[in-house]
Amino acid sequence: MQSISPFCSLTPEVKYSPPWQDLSIIGIAGSSGSGKTSVAMEIVKSLNLPWVVILVMDSFYKTLSPDEHRKAHANAYDFDCPDSIDFDLLVETLRDLKKGKKAQIPIYSFAEHQRQPQTTTLYSPRVLILEGILALHDPRIAELLDVKIFVEADMDVCLGRRVLRDVKERGRDIEGIIKQWFAFVKPSYTRFVEPQRGISDIIIPRGIENTTAIDMVVKHIQRKLQEKSEKHTEELHKLGLIAAKVELPPNVHVLPSTPQMLGMNTILQSPETEEVDFVFYFDRLASILIERALDMTRYIPTPVETPQGNKYLGFNPQGTVSAVAILRGGSCLETALKRSIPDCITGRVLIQTNDTSQEPELHYLKLPPQLEEHSSVLLLDPQMSSGGAALMAVRVLLDHGVQEDKIVFVTCAAGERGLKRLTAVFPRINVIVGRIEEEGEPRWMEKRYFGC
């Protein structure tokens, strides 16, 4: 499957897609008890990556009617036929994840035979393993899969494994398990499951014991990830070349080089400055940046009556102003943030550059609830050089429903090329910058601020 280019030129904008867009999806099908889950977990273990997710098709069982619910508790409902799976919801979920969007994964209770009202949020996996007896059944899903795997095992072995699993993990009785096996599981295998063998790319007999086949799958996934990483890095470089040809747009607000600003930057950049003085002047500079950023947020006219009885037409914030810190450096700005907005709701996003590929990677994400409803979101990072982390962070906010023109990026120092790259891709965000620094300057502010 051809990888999507991280950006495509549009007039007058440039579009950026993060590495997790066009994620690799691996489908693993096979009989109940054939060892699909074990194979999936072995693949995850062998890949040894933090962003590999196993999505179990059982989560997408349909909500049962009262009559179907009674049959399920009597072991008389067929959970092994395609009609029991909400394929439309599953396809929609996979398509959203493939596009880099967040998705809500249903939670299904086997004890209650019912889908729960709660869901689990899934966002930004680089590899997703879809595991289920009918993982390759729907043609719409098959089109989304990078690798299609069929795990096969002797049916008597499968029955033994199913008995052990359902008694231990799902609270079933042996009589009911045997009844379901011969009434539904075995006939559905012949009719629906086994035909998937013909469209699979790899057949793994003996399940987890077949280390050769599993190793083949792992190496294929690693090749795909390497190709996508190289393409993403190459296109980021091209994006920098395109952005370098334009001027800084008016939505980049650089603090004026007043004697006060020059004096503070002189103290901050001097290696002789003591840590306590560095923190004091950094917080002072950060407060000015935050206050300038608040000028970019939204307000509504509000009339008030003064203690002297005069009428005054003032302004109140239009809604909630929140902030997201790009870790770990963004935490340096939070002291100043709390001084300006004491009750500000904050979130965290950890983006680090891979030492080998030099590609920015998302490692942690904790955003405030209902972030998309906030009137303004401040994105905090004390230094920005290439703009790779900033691009990904803004993309994360957009994927979680934040409108582009509600984002204000705040940084103490930034390279001009990184600023141009960021605003070329996201022209409707506002950027508050303390000063323009030399290209490629290493990050040092958080080290001085935290003392390590």
C-alpha cells in the first residue's frame, strides 16, 4: 500500500501529516482458540515499540435486543457469524485511525453479553493489529490491511483452548461452551472463517510455535515503518525548503527588542548567571510572553458599573482559556502561566526526536477534557528550532477538535526557518516569540531552568 505524502502543496497553504497517519494495519484471522491472540502478542513483543496496539474484534459485537440477550445467556445466540459484528462501526473506526484521527473503541462485557456505555480513546498508533475470527471477512477492511494473516490449528486443540479460556476468563460453564461449539462455532468456521485462508498473505500453522512465520511478519512491518520514517523525514526537509522562500507572516508576533528585553536575554544567555537568577528572569520573560499571548485570545464586551457609579465598557474572556505544554521544556512556562491565569486548565504532550531517524515521535498525551470547546488553547514550548515537534503538537490539537485559529503557540526563542515551516502549514494559528535565534541552536533553556 502506497504511503501518503506528509504534505501536499495547496494554494496558499501546505498540509502536514504526522507519522501516525497512514498507520500499518495487520489483520489476524483464524478459528476461535487457534492462537491469534498469542501470535499478535508475540508480534508486539518482537517489534518492541511503544506505539503498537492490538484491537480485538470482540469489542465490536452488536448491542443485543432483549430476546437476543436471553438467548446469549442460554448459550443459544450465534456470536461467530458476521451478523453479530458491527462491521460498519469497525470500518469507520479503522478509516479514522488510518487518517490519523482519534477513535472511540467500544467496551464489551462478556459476562453481561452487552456493549458498555463507556469507550476507550485510541489515538496515534503506528502499528495496529486487528485480531478476530472474521478479521479478513469484510472486503472494506481487507482493503485497509497492510498484511493479512491466517492462523490455523487442529480443531480439537482449538476446542480445548476455548474451554480453558471461557471458564477462566469469561465465567462460562463447560456444558454451555460445548453446546456453543457444535451449534455455532464449528459450522461458522467452515462457512465464514476458513474461506479467509484464501485471501491471506501469510498462513501461520501451529500459531506461536511457528517462529519463522512470525519473524517474517515482524521484518515486513519493520521495513514498512522504516520506509514511512524515511519518507516523512525527507518531506519535512522539503517542507523546510519551501517555507524558507517566504517571509514571516503577520501572525508571528516577535517581542520588540527594547532595552528591557535585550537586558533580560543578556542575563539568560550568560553562562555566569546563577540558577536562581536565571529562573527569576526566565519567569519574568515568560510572563510577558503569556500576557502577549492573551491579547490573541477571544473576548466579549462586558459593561460594568464602577464603585463610583460610573459605567465602564470592559471585556471578559469569551470562554475557557487552556494550555498544553510540550514536555519537558513547556513546563518551564507554567509558573508564568499560573501567575497570569491561576485557574488555567493544562495538558501535556511529550514529543521527542528519534536519535536514529531524527524523526519527531509522539510518546505521551494527556489533554484537558472538552478541549475542543475552549475559546483559546496556548501551546507552550520555550525553544523551537526545526519546528518538527511544534508541527506534530498542533496536529494533535487539531485531531482532537481544536480549531486552528484558536491555537496560540508561545515560545521564548525560535529559528526563523522553523517559524516559517510552522506557519506555512498552519497559517491561522498565532505565534508569540521572544526572539529569533540562530538556525539549529540546541535546546538549553529547560536544562538551565531545571538545573539538569
